[in-house]
Amino acid sequence: MTEQDAARRQTTEGEEDIGRRIEAKIRREIGKLAGAEPTDDWDAIGKKIEDKIRAELAALAGTGPDADWEEIGERLEGRTKKAVGRWAGAEPDDDWDTVGRKMEAKIRTEVAKSAGTEEEADWEQIGEHIEGRVKAGLGQWAGAEPDDDWSTIGRKMESRIKAALRDWLSEEEPAEQE
């Protein structure tokens, strides 16, 4: 073995030792958070973390701490659907598609009211109404005609902004006082 090979081997062994020490320190710290023993391996730590998560979710679901994941999931889904459905005006036996449609209708109705359109308006009508209001406001500011399209409004806005900048930049600076 050459000197260079020996140095390379020593470097590799040193890096592996550093890696083992880092892994052990991380495992101990995560293990502490999970309530594991300092000698526990990753499988034991993972099991303890899963047990803690399962217990927390089981409590949210209203099941026992030993409930399996399927039962926890079904109960959480039921509780979520019930809460969301209640807000959206859904019936307890409604499926997720129905709950989703009722949520969309409620949100759309609120957006339509906020936008100043008919409450029964669809999304396209709401969007057209909002676009019309924005276009009218910007067009009025830019000096556009009510029938002008977006390109014309954009050109008039550009012209107005450039004029304002020219005026501002051509103003004389006030004389400094001594």
C-alpha cells in the first residue's frame, strides 16, 4: 500500500466515523422527542413516533388510542365532512361531490354579492362583471372611452403615465439653502 492509498483510507475512515457520530447524535435527539431510549434504533424510534401521532389523531377522531389507521381515517373524514357540510348547507348523508358542489355554490354566491352581481351569477358572469368594473375605472382614469378595448386603455394609460413622469422630471429642483 502506498502512502497516498494509506492517506486516502485514513480520510475515508475518518469521514465514516464522523458520519456515524452525526447519525447517532441525530438519532438520540429525535429519540428524545419521541420518548425513545438512547439505545433505540430507527425502527423503534419510528414506532414510538407513529404511536404518538396515532394517539393524537385518535383523540381528534374520538376513537380509542389503539384504533387502527382505517378507523381513525374514517372518523376524521366523517367529522370533517360534517363540519364542512354544515357550513355549506349539506345534509349528513351527502357524499363529498355533493358537499363540494354546495361549498362551491356558497362561495360563488358570496363572491357574486361582493362583486355586485346577481347572487345566481355563474363564475363567467362574475368575472365579466369584475372585468367591466376594473376596465371602466382604469379607462376613466386614462381618459378612455367606455367602448375602448384593453389595448386602447393600455396605450392611454401609458401615455398618461409618461406625461406625468416627463412633467415631474422637468420640474426644477428647489435651490438649496445655505
